[in-house]
Amino acid sequence: MRGRLSLLYFLQFSIWGCYLSCFGQLLGAGGLGNDIQWFYAAVGIVSLFTPALIGHFADSFIPSVRLLGICHAIAACLMFLCWWYSDTHRMFSFWPLFLLYIGFLAFYMPTMALSNTTTFALLKRKGVKPVDQFPIIRIWGTLGFVAAMWFVNSAYIFNGTFGFTLNDLDPAASNRFQYTPMQLLVSSILGIITAIYTVTLPVLPVPNPGKTTNFSEIFGFRAFKLFRLQNVRTFLIFAVFAGVCLQISNGYAIPYLNHFMAFPQFMGSLAAGNATMLFSLSQISEAAFILITGVAMKKTGFKWVIFCALAAWCLRFLFLGIGNPGEGLGWLIVSMIVYGIAFNFFNIAGHIYMDQNSDHTTKGFGQGLLMLMSNGIGATCGMIGAGYIINHFCHWEMIDSPSGNGMMRLFMGDWFMPWIIFSIYAIVLGLFFLLFFKTHHKKV
């Protein structure tokens, strides 16, 4: 069962890995470069509503594994329409593509929670404690994400031929999936495969058949009583501001790395031409640092772990700003490595902290509340704000392709300033957290 569930996570996250990091470059090439922030903010907007609503159906009406398959099938169809629109239009219009994409997210994002629900139930049925096996299973999701990134980075279809290349001077290089709508088609195909695969998993009965729940319970509003605890209230407020950092590099790091292809000294460099593969080091780092978070909390305490996370976000943005694919390649690599600390120290420590400060009636709701504040409100506002800042300093231009095969649209400008602004924001927020957060606490 552990192997079957590991494959589920591998497939599930590979759907996301196909496009998440390189989608911004595709949008820019299609004329929507000034709207990248809205497509990445859509993840947070959708996460405010559909996961809770579909989770209610899984609790009361449809077995979670069957609902998981249905959501993947619908999401795959909508992603296929995103590919069809992108492939048939040289220049994109905002609303047709955005509505199709937000429809995809409305059904894909709930699959994260549905996969967890299915996994926990199946492990418990086998007499296995999820806490013992889930980390090993979940890490296959990260491996699937990375594998998908490597595939779209290297795969191409050129003159009717399918192949792989890492050489940006190859005539087929500009047709690699990381630059074309093919990234969306591969994501759609993997979604269909995942939907079919869920049919092979055992079906467990719904926990509360036919139970109807009021609006406030579905969306976890009763968890807001946790705000009565001063330390929890302080952390959740800071979680909104820390969430600002979560999606910025996902949306803009690849267009930033790709823009170096316009400079003669970096033309043909492996880093500039394989930005998606370079960016995958962030996900590898995330997997590597998962187990360190618990040790750090025991050694230094929650307060300092969160500060370290914000300091790591500061370094993440700073090293992106001072790095380049030439002599500054080391800075780019270190930026990818510190992402593992930045992401895990905040997310894992935050969820552990909310669990420690909740009683049995608010534990699940408390986890959802943290996601609402950070990945929902914080990440959404952060992407919108970051988009305005980056668009002030940078603009999209048509540049000769390094391979000599036509033109490419690249995001040119003074990238150093936005990264420094984000870096300063993160460290100032960390210092304020040290100043205002108190470690003494008690449960509700």
C-alpha cells in the first residue's frame, strides 16, 4: 500500500511540476507578461473556497478516493482547454485563459487535501500509523514535481521530431516544452493518468454519510476562536505577511533566469537555457530540509525557527538578485538551496505550532486557518504586489533566440531592484517577529 500511495503522490505533484515554475515565461511570450501575478495569485484565491467545500462532500457524500479521481479528471479536461487555447493563439487574451486556468485550479487544488485524506484512511485500515509512513510517501510528491520539471525543461518537438536537449544553441532548443504550451498538454495527460490510477485504489466508506453541515462549519469559521490567544493571534497576523514571500519566486524566477539569454556573455550557458532544471534545486532542497525542521524546533524553539525562515527568504531573494549564469552561478545555486529552509521552517513549524495550541475540536480547523492566512490571503496579496513592483522595473522585449531559430520574448530590465526590495521586506518582517512574538502560551 505504501508503494501504491507513493505513486499517487508522484503523479499528483508531477501535474503541478509540469508548468508551475515555467508558466510565467509562457504567459510573457503570449503577451500576458504584465498579468503573471494574477495567474499565480489565483492559487490563493481558489484555495480560500473549493478545498473546504469539496472536503465536505468527501466527508458526507462521495468516498474521498472516488472524489479524488473525479476532480483530477475535470481538472485535466480544463487544463487541456488551456493548452488548446494557448496553442491556437499566438497572442493570448487575459479572460479566456484566466477563466480556464482558475477552473482547473478549482478542481486541482482540493486534490491535495483529498490525497491526504485517502492516504491516512488507507494506512489506518492497514494498521499503520500515518505519522510513521506519511513523510516517506509524501516525499515522492516532491520527486514527481522535480521529474516533471526536468522533463519539460529538456523535451522538445521540432520539425515533427521528439527529443531532448540541454544545449540552448541547439536549433530545437526554443521549442522545448518549458517555452511552449506543451507544458500544459503534458500536465493534462498526467492528470488523466492520475484519475485513471485512482480507480485502482481501495474505496472506503464516507465517515459521515448524508450529514449536512452549515456554512460556518464547512469553511472552518469556528477556528477563529483561536484568535483569543494573543500569541496565536500574533503568529497568524505575521503569517499573512510571511505568506507574501511564498509565490513570488514561483512566478518570476524562471522569466528572470531566462532573461540572461539576451546577454552575449551568458548566451548558450547551461543555467540560462535550463532555468527550469536549475529552479528544480529548490524542490530538491525542500525535500532535503523536511526532517531538519523538527530538530531545529527542539534546539532553538519556534520563535527562532520562524525568524530563520524569514532570514532564509531574505537570502533567497538577495542571492537571486546578485547571481547570474556566469561567475555568479554559485549565488543562484545557494539561492535554490536556502529555499528549503525558507519554505519548510515556516510551513512545517507553523503547522506544528497550530497543532500544539489547539484542542481536539479545533486542530483541523486551526490547520486550515493557517493555510487561509498564509497561502490564501498572504500569497495572493504578495503576488499582486510583487507584480506591480517587478512591472515597474522590467518589461517584455522581443530578443533573437540564442539558437538562431526566430525571436523570443524575454523579461528585460533592472531585476536587481525588485529582488532587493523583497529581500529587505523579508528580513525586516523577521526582526519585527522577534520583537513582538511572545513564546509563552497555553491551549484553548
